[in-house]
Amino acid sequence: MQVESRVTIAVPPEKVFEIYSDVSNWKIWDPDTKESSIDGPFQTGSKGKITPPKGITVPMDFISVVPNKSFTVESRIPLFRMVFEHELNATAVGTEVVHRVTFSGALSFLLGRIVGNPLRTGLPITLASLKRLAESGARVAP
């Protein structure tokens, strides 16, 4: 199962990537994140944790980080895997941002529906919030 949403933001990819790299402040622009942290730099191989507003803290592995282009994190619980992809594509008017969540594993038929349905509603809200923050010119930590 997969859920995807996209938005165009009137800033260069570097600005959006700067916001992404401030992992402890994802909650500012992502209403589906209560807390998030990373152990080490924002790069492939780092590990972190994420807590949704209604749920338990789950581990997060940064399986791919390509500066100013994309990052992908994976969260696993027994029999269920979630992969969160974040893509930045430069355009003539700024950056097309794509967020994609893919569910797999033995429990994906059940948990994918439970988690996926709120994500269908939540991803566009998250992207609108990211757009507001990026276009506001507010400073974020490096």
C-alpha cells in the first residue's frame, strides 16, 4: 500500500532540505509528529526516533539522504514496515516536494489501512504547513 502527496514551494530545494535536516523541529511543520530525534548527523545510516501524536515512539533508520534532493526513513515494528520518502525536484518556480509512504509486511493489510487512511488526509496538510514555513523565510537550525 502506498500514499503520496505533492506540492510546489516557491523556494529552492536547498531551503526545504535545510528544514528537513532540523529533525528535532519536524513537529513545527508536521502535525503528525509529536517528537522526533536523530542520533548523529542528517545522513544515510543515521538512526533516530519518531513519536506520532497518538501512538508509541518508533525507531527510524535514515536509509538514504541525498543533500538537497531527497531523504528516506524506514520504521519497523514486528510484521510491519513503513518507508517515508521525501523528494525535492527543482522547477522553474521553486521546488516540487513529494512525500510518499509505503507499507509492507505481514500486517500491512491491516495496519496499512489504519495508518494509511489518516495519512491520505494528513499528507496534504503536512505539505501545506511545510510550504508556509519555507516560504515565510523563517530561520531554522542548520
